[in-house]
Amino acid sequence: MATVLTISASPSPVSKTAAIRQLIDEQLTAQGHRVHALDVHDLPPAALLAADTTHPAIAAAIGLFDRADGLVVATPVFKASYSGLLKTLLDLLPQQALAGKVVLPLATGGTLAHALVIDYALRPVLTTLGATEVVNGHLLLDKFVSIANDRAILAPEAQKAVGEALDQFTGALANRKASIESARG
């Protein structure tokens, strides 16, 4: 199975974005994938803002990107864009940090208009960082997500959409790993 880095780019430790990331972690783990979770708000703010890639916590986070076969990037939508925390983290990565990786972008937001963030703001950055494949992302509307005991509870339509996005992601991961193994002979 694959190694997957899941990222919550919410500035809040208890949020719909973080809870959805945790739900994704559980589903990927149940499928046999090795999952490493990264909550960007846990990184030291001074080192993150100073782009101090020598700081042990920042270096460890960058190392998680290096070792991952795929990434799930979950972000809240703020002012028609993905979170500033995510932008700050992505800015620390080397230019081709996502080369060879499959990425699933997810966003949480209050209106369907926020879905544009995935294709018009986040996808270009992920592609610029060399992502081999950015699968179709999904916006989860706030009204379809609730939190109970720090766990995401999704309305049926959101469960279906997340399941489909995750299936596409894991299928792309499997295809990527198979083509790597085939190339090795």
C-alpha cells in the first residue's frame, strides 16, 4: 500500500476541516495505507513565517512530503482562497516537491461558489510544485458537516462525495505505484 500525507490547513485545532482530515485518515488506514497527518497550525509559527527550513519541526514536515506517495490537502476557504497557513507551508517546499505524487484537494466552505478555490487557486499551486496527478477535488459545504466529540459527521450527500473523491484518489495511487513497479521491471 501507499504512504499518504494528509494535511489540515485550518488555523483552528477543532474545525470541520481538521475533523474531515481525521475521517479521511481513518478510511485510508482501514484500507491498509500508511498515513501521516500534519496539522499546519501545530508547526512553530515563527519558524513557519520565517521559512526556517532548518528548524527541526519544519524539516520534519518537509520530510513527510518527501516520503509520501500521495497527499490529501484539506483547507478551509477564507476570502475566496485556500488558507494562508497552507500557502505558507507550500511556499517552503522545493520547486518539484510533489513530483511523482498524487494529490487530492479538499476544501470546506459556506457556499458552492467556494468550489472554484480548488480548480482556480489550489490546483495551479499543486501542479507548479510538480504533482504528477491532482485528482478531482471536492468542496464540502459547512451545512453538510458537523462535529461531535471532535469527529466529523457528514450528511449522506457529503459522505457519497467524499467516498467518490477518496476512491478516485486511491485508484490513482494504485495506478501510480503499479507504473513505478512496472518501470523497475
